[in-house]
Amino acid sequence: MPAPSPERLPAVWLRDNCPCADCRDPRNGQKLFQIVDLPRDLAVGEVRQAADGAGTEVIWSPDGHRSVYAHEWLAEHEPGVSGGTGDGRTEADKTLWRAADLAGALPEATWAAYESEPATRARVLDAVLRYGFALLRDVPRREGQVLDVARTFGFVRETNYGKLFEVRVEPDPNNLAFTGARITPHTDNPYRDPVPTLQLLHCLTNAAAGGDSGLVDGFQAAALLRDEDQAAFATLTRTPVPFRFDDAGTALAADRPLIDVDPLGRVREVRFNNRSIGTLRLPAADLDAFYLAYRTFAEILLRPGLQLDFRLTPGDCLIFDNVRLLHARTAFSESGARHLQGTYADMDGLASTLAVLRREQAAAEDGPLDELAALFAGEGAGEYLGEEVTMAQHMLQAGALAEAAGAPDHLVAAAVLHDIGHFHGPLHGTDLMDGKDNRHSHTGADRLAPWFGPEVTEPVRLHVAAKRYLCAVEPAYLDALSEASVFTLEVQGGPMSPEEVAEFEANPYAEDGVALRRWDDRAKDAAAATPDFAHFRPLLAALLRTRRG
């Protein structure tokens, strides 16, 4: 997407986002000025290309301040065009679901994978944000383990129930959760403001008859209410409901709507707990409208097909969004053993942890690509084995030929990277033109192996052998080789023997190696239009082991 011209952008907004060291502390990125510090008659003065060519420089009127904006930043943040949907908390950033949508495909992972694999942890945390929940399996069945789970992504939210609460039958319960009674879909702690936005339940024992769990997507139910009865939806978003909780040592109160929306009208929060609603004190007409809407919403929440039913087994730990998902359970025999331990946490900690994981993953992906880009820009500008193209031009042309031929992405990548073993520096190449076989096909494949799978590395490993193979099986091929290729052929061992031909043909990557060889041979045209490394970077990024991991 092209970057917009600064003249077309709101001047105060653009200046407020100036990234220079006078406007933002370079150590933390925080602003060093107040909005009142900007001139009232602020306007874009002169606009010109930045010195590095990668941005636009603006000289402001009337104070002469200079700002430089990267083209990429301008394109990404253009007002009204590329703006995000917000902070990720509203329905706009969620995948709403009914039970059938998740049948046989619960978002889950084993505790061992979650602990040891950053990609798995990111996938689990993303599921909590996107679907509202995730299930960890085989979590150690020890007292207090649920607190350790919560601390992997945030901070424990201590309440009057303590840091950790027991979900089991109690002799003198202050909450129905601590009995064997059936509990209908609800959210927890609606009488708090702010309410704990995450809840974790870790199953230690579940041998009782009954006690199965259920989840309902409250955002889906709210969306259905809005579609089917707009007046009821509006009533529930604007009526403050008195949620109350009292016991001997606690008195909690919060007046909040059952459905909370953001300024754009998007569902942001659902609070629904019939056990905690106090006495509404509204005019009679408003009470009638509220109770009619309340009943309609409650009927939707109980509608067949919305609730996802499952049974927690020992070692399962459920993490769920307490301001979106309603949780329920069937009645169970109080004579049977059923023991869960729970804790509360908050979504901001989880979202922060996920953002950092993604940033680290992106850095892991960018590292290899940055290294490759530097090699193409540095040593790649050097001579390529006596040909009229540079080393980088040769490889990029090979990639372009593969792309034009409709080759699969992995083979395009192999073509782009096939001669990476010629580079010196971290790749430890030697000069083939000095008559020494640097085995650059093997050197390059081995260097690429930590980053790419065999579908990329093995054609690279075989592209020299493919040259020797073709010289043995296609007499016309040898005649068409360039003078430099004939020289390097002899250094690399000459045409294959019959035994070597048979061995090569048995290799599962032989066909790809031959295809790569043919593009390699044609990629020596000094006059050909050649894409730059950035053209292939997204394709290479998608093939990195870290992204697929």
C-alpha cells in the first residue's frame, strides 16, 4: 500500500505522532510534550524525501519543527483506511461460536508443550483471546498448580475468596458453587468493578456422578439478541443492574449493564449472574422493559446448540474469559469426589504476554531474513564466477524464473537461495574459481537447515549434482553450458558415472534439484529485470521453521 501524502493528513494528528527525539524519549517512546505545547495554527509546510529514502520529511509551520515519518508507518496508520479495530477486547476482534462450531476441535494443548514451546503457548493464549477459552491437558495434579498456570501469562487476581479457591462441596457454603447444585450459565464476580476478566479452573478429582461443564459464548448470544430484538438489546446496554454480594466479611456492589458496549456500539462485556442481581429501583415502565429484555436474553443463553458441553478430567485446566463466556455445570452427587481449584487473573496480562511472544517470534523470524538480506546486499554485489551478473542478481533471477514458471513456494525459495554457500563470512565459502570445490551446495543447504525444511534445503544440496547428472544423461546440455560453468563442472567432478546417475535418480528430491538447475543455468542475463530480495521476503518468511512451528 503506498504511503499517503502528509498534506492529505490531519496536521495535529500527524504532529502528535512525530517520532523524533525532541518529541519522544528514545529510551521508552513516551511523549515529551503536551497537546497545548503545539501551535494553534499548526500546518504542514515543506514536504520532501527523507535522507535515507525510506521516509518523508515534514517541516512544520509556523515553528519550523522537522519530523520524519517512515513510508511504512504512514501506510499502516493512514486515518480511516488502515486503522485497527481497537484494543482487541470487543466482538470485532473475536471469533463468535456455537457449540457445533467447535465440535471435535477444542482449542487445547498439553501442559508439556505449553511450557516448553513458545509457539504452543502463543497458540493457547491466542485461543483465549479469540474464542474465549483454552484447555490445558495433563497439568500436574498438585495443590496450588493453578496459580503456577496463571503466572505463566500474568498475575493472580486476589479476591475475598483468596488467591486460590476450592470448588468442592463445603459444609457451610457462602456460594452455590460450593454445593452439588446445578448451576446455569453465568459469569463470576459481576458485583466487582473491575470484574476479574479471566478465570482458571484446574481439575484435581472428578469421580462424582454428574458435574459436567458447559460454556456459552456470551458475545454470540448478545449478537443474536441484537439481530432478533434491537429494542431488548438497547435496553440491556443502557440499564444499570445492581449486582450485590454480602457475607459476614464482605459487602460488594457494582451497578453495571448486562451487556456493555464501547462508544462504537460493539459488545465489549457481558455480566450475567441471576444469583447476584439485587433489587432494581427504576420507574415501573423501565422495569417492565428491563425484565422483558432480561428474559429474552436468558432464553437465548439457554437456547439448544449454544452451550458447549464437556467433562473436565483430572489434570485438565480450563482458562476462560469471564466477561465473555458464561460457564455452567450439571448437578452432581455430593457423595462423590469432585474437586477443582480455581483462581482469577486479568486479560491485560495475558494479552501482554501474547504480544511479547509474538514480538519475540517475529524477531526470531526476522533474524535469519535480516542476515540473508545483508548477505545479498553485501557480498551479493560481488562477481559471480566470471559471469556478467553479480552473485545476488544471479540468485534473484533464478528465483524470478522459478516464480514465472509457477513453481511451488518452497522451490522458488530454493532457487533464490541456491548459491548461498558461495558467500564468505558466516557461511564459510571458498573460491570455486580458484579450482577448489567448496561444496557450496552442501555448505548452503546445511546453513539453511536451521531455518528451512528439507523441501527448501535438499534441492539446494542437489543443484550441483543435478548439473553433473544432466551432463551425463543429456549430451546437448553440456554443449549449452557457459565457459565458466564448464570450468566449474570439472572442479566439481565432471559428468556422473552410470552408478552415480542411478543413485541420483533414486533421491526423492532429484526432480526438484533438476528444475532448480535449469533455472540456475538461465539466470545469468545482465540485461534482465531482476527483483530485489524484499520481493521474496514474505515468501521466505512463510517457509521459516519458526513460523510453522
